[in-house]
Amino acid sequence: MTSRSNVSVLVCEDDEIALELISKMISLCFPDFSVMCANNGRKGLSDFSRYLPDILITDVNMPEIDGIKLAQLVQSIKPETKTILITAYGDKTIREASRDRAVTIDHYFLKPLSFDHLFDAIDDCVARLAV
């Protein structure tokens, strides 16, 4: 069982401004969470392997390893990881890519990102981690 104070989140986003904004907003809304950042998929995978966070939030279009492949690799390491994708692509693209790669996407959001929706998705992921 995961308590809210033990939750860790890895945010992967290649846009440095967006990465900083998303991580700061999560830290403000969830001050007890541990929030880590990576600016490309390869660093995200390395950080994930080292720290094993509970929730992955990643952009789909990432250098070195795209977000869907990153989610697939993360789930092969720690299957219970909750995944939130952020994308400029349509939902059909996400559904097809995640189905083709056999990866579970818990939530996904189109850009521009609504922080209210992101926070609700994080709350949902945390609730399902505790089960």
C-alpha cells in the first residue's frame, strides 16, 4: 500500500520550460510527493530504473526514446507503474500505438495541458496505487 507521502513521480518532457512548469505545479499541488525530471526518453528510462517511481508522466514525442516506448519499457521493469501521457497527437493515434506495443496508458491529455485534469489523473493513479 502506498501512502500519499511515499508517492514518487517521474516527469519526462523535452521542452525545458514545460518540464519545469509541470514539475513545479505537481510539487505545489502535491507537496509530499517526490518529483523527478528527465528531458529525454533515455534519461527518463535511466532515472526510472534507478528510482522506480510510482507514476510516469511523459510527452509522447521525445528524443532518443518516445513516450509510448518509454512507458512500455517502464512497465516491463515495474508493471504496477501508472502512466500519464501528454501529447499533441489525437487519441486514435495513442490508442493504436499503445495497443500495438502492448502498453497500458492510465490517462492521456492533449496539449495544451489542463493542470486541473492532470491533478485529477494523478489523484486517480494514487488511489489505484493504494489498492
